[in-house]
Amino acid sequence: MDSKEQETTAKTLDKPEAICFTSGPKGALFGAGVIHAWLASDRDPPLVAAGISTGAVTVAAMQKSYRELNKAEEEDLERARWSWFRRYLGMITNNPLDFLWKSFPSTVDFFSEKPPVKDPSVPKPLKIEESEARRHYSILTTVGVWLTALPIQVRTVASVAVYWVRWKERYGPSALSLICFVANLAKAFVGLAWHLISSPRFFSETHFRKPPWSSRKDARAWGFPIRPLFGWTWVLAFLIVVIHPAIDVMTLFFGDPVTKSVLFTATILTFGLPIAFPWKLATLLFKELGISQGLLRGFQLKRRLFDLFEDDVVGPTNNKEMYALLVSAALQQQHQVWPNKEYSVVKGLLAAPAIPGIFPPERVAKRDLMNYTAVDEHALLVDGVG
């Protein structure tokens, strides 16, 4: 390289730089290599770094590595350069999905009658969420036990799907397919309704809530100490399925014609509407379980992120730091968003990899977001890859 090329290269390196990290497991490992090379070369951090999904974690890791380096004394630079980065490297190489498996009930939990054990090592800012996560974990375990005794045969569910397809695609006699579809759907609904009534699966809320005389702020507000798995709506189901037909039978013998007609219509609606709109019943049950927006809770992920980043903010705190763009998608609009510079890194990273259906969307105020133009005051953020 001649002197002119060296001069051109030096001018290029002196200009502000920007870097963008891709998503996925391969992107996370490649991003770790980029951070390692950047630190080893003793170069200044880029002006801005952007990332989406797991790439957002890489961005935050690069920002944190340089923050630790900037805080170090001159004689302690080498230790500061690699100590935190080694922790991050261990997180993404040794059981990187450990937080996901900890959110699922294990085989032992299905045979235990005790609630999940409280973790005393949880940092104080996360204690309330730890209580919520243990409660949700207990609900998932109870649901698993409840499903093992569900009196609905697999062939009934398969018949519902088969006859629905046959009716929609006009395979064979349409009327016969529709009748078989409704019959199997009614059979499945009756089995589900009976199981809701006969097996409510009560569990205690006292393990996750504080008593009214306690001043603790690390637990849920104390309410009714015992509740059914699907909430108290099962009592309404009991009244509808058992008492209502009994009243109809009595009215047929002792009631006047107008009352008979009204109760007959009410009975048809009572049993017909859930069969005609089964997804409404499913929505109600999922809401009672707390899984209508996501099957799992993000506490275990937040715990790991908090151990790494603690109270760091997204934006630079001095002119030597880089700006981290943690990109995610808002359900209320098409273009992507990112948190402003005062926002917490941990909360921003919770939104970036929030996969719809698995983790619930992260609810973020409009004032904390950049590039958010929807009218809603709170955005629901999810992984922006899709």
C-alpha cells in the first residue's frame, strides 16, 4: 500500500461509522465475532449501531462492552476490555435458549402438588414480575394436568377438521358434511363443557399475592384466596348446562305457552351460540388463563438481560459512546420503531425478540418511541423480522 492509499484509508477510518447486525442464531455468533474484532483492534465504537430481533441483543452487547471499557482506568484497560464480553459470549454459547425452557413446566411439575419455588436471588426491581411469572407457570402446569383428563377423543377433533374441509371444498354431499361437522363440533363442545364443570381444578392464589395487612410491594394485590383454573365463569357454565334444561323441563309441564316459547328459544341460543362460534368460547378461556396474547411470560429472558445490562439506557451517556437502535415492529403500524435514548436497554430488548403467540407484545408508551406515528398512546411491540 502506497502513501496515497494509506492517507485515503486513514481519512475513511476517521469518519463516523454505522453498523447493522442481522438476526438469527448465526447472526448472533457472527455479531459476537464482529464485537471481538472491533475491541481487539482498539478502534473507537461506531457512531450508531442498529439491530433487529437477536441482532438488537448484539447491538446492546457492543454498546455495553465499550461502556465498560470507557469506565476503566488506564492500567486496567485489558481486563475491562474482555471481562464483560466473556460473560456475554458465555450467554450466547452455553444454553442460549435456557430462558425458554425455564418458562415451560417440566415433567416433575406435573406430578407435584406444590406451587413453584420462590427464587430469593431475584433482583429487587424484578420481584413483582417474578411473582407474576410463578403464578403463570403454575397455571400452565395445572392446564397440562387438566388436559390429560379431557373427555374428547382425538377422532372427534379430527372429524371436525375433516368435515369442515369437505364442506368448504364441496367434496361429496355438502349437506351431509355440514351435518357431520356440526354433530362432531357439538360432541366436542359438550365434552369440554362437562369437563369445565366436573373438573374446575381449584388452586390457591395466596402463594402469589400478599395478604391485606402486609406492606410488601413485591407481590400481587391480595384477592379471593382460591379460584378455579378457568375463573369463576365455570359457575355460569354449570347454571347454563345443568339448571337451565331442568327449568325448561319443569316449564313444559307447568308453564304457560309464552314462557315455554321464551325458554325454548333461550335454550337453543344457549347451546347453539357456543357451537356456532367456538372461537368466542376459546377466547374467553384463553383470557382467563392469561395466554390470549402469548403462551409464555418473558420474565426468564428479562432476568438474564438484567444480569447483563442492569440499568443501562439505549442512548449514549457521553460523546464517546454509541447510539443503539433496538428495532422492533409496532402492531398498530407498518413501519418499524425503536426506543428513544432515555429508554431502558432491558425493556427495549424485551420488545425486539417478542415472537407473537409465544411471548406477549411489549406495551410501550408513545413518548418512549421513535418513528411511531399511530394514534394509540401505547404501542404493542413485537419482533420486527416478520
